[in-house]
Amino acid sequence: MYNYRTVETDNLEFVPVATTSEVGPGQRLLLDIGDLSLVVFNIAGGYFAIADICSHDDGPLGEGELEGQVIECPRHGGRFDLSNGKAIQLPAVEDIPAYPVRVEGDRILVGLPPE
């Protein structure tokens, strides 16, 4: 999987996905953009976006429990760092896509690879 947060932002298309009032502190928003499923999180006023798919078994990662900036897959307990998509606990060994997020005014934008 790919960490888009490390890509030059000039190579990404920033797409508006929500407003800040839709994703309050401690909340998450599950989205489908084309055939891509994403989850946007607001953790203590910081926004994170990841693919809504566990690299271990393709499960719905966005439904998992949060502990700080770490999400745990609800199926088998694999854990991932929201800031970079890194797999940090077995059975997950492969990272998940993580995307840069910008806030412009009250709009939340996620940087996606060009189609």
C-alpha cells in the first residue's frame, strides 16, 4: 500500500470531502469517492484520512476502535498509525494508504492521486 502523505502535494488532487462541522473532535466520517472508500478522522483538532480497508483481510477498518492516532481493525485486531498508514500490530503486516488532509475555511480536503 502507499502512503500518499509522503508524495509531493503538487502531484495530488485535493478534493473537498466534508466540512469541519461534519467531523467534530473525536468523530470520523466514512466516504466513498468514486470506487475509493476513505475514512476521515478528527483527533484533537487534527485531521487524518486513510483507506477504509484493512490490509490483513480487506475488512472495514474505519469501524475500528481508536486509541490516540492508532486504529484497531474490528475483525482481527491489526493496528495502524493514522498519521502514515503503518501497520504496527499483527496480524497486519502491510501498511494501508494514508492521505494528506488540508482544511481551507470550513472545508476538509483530501489529497488523492490523479485519476
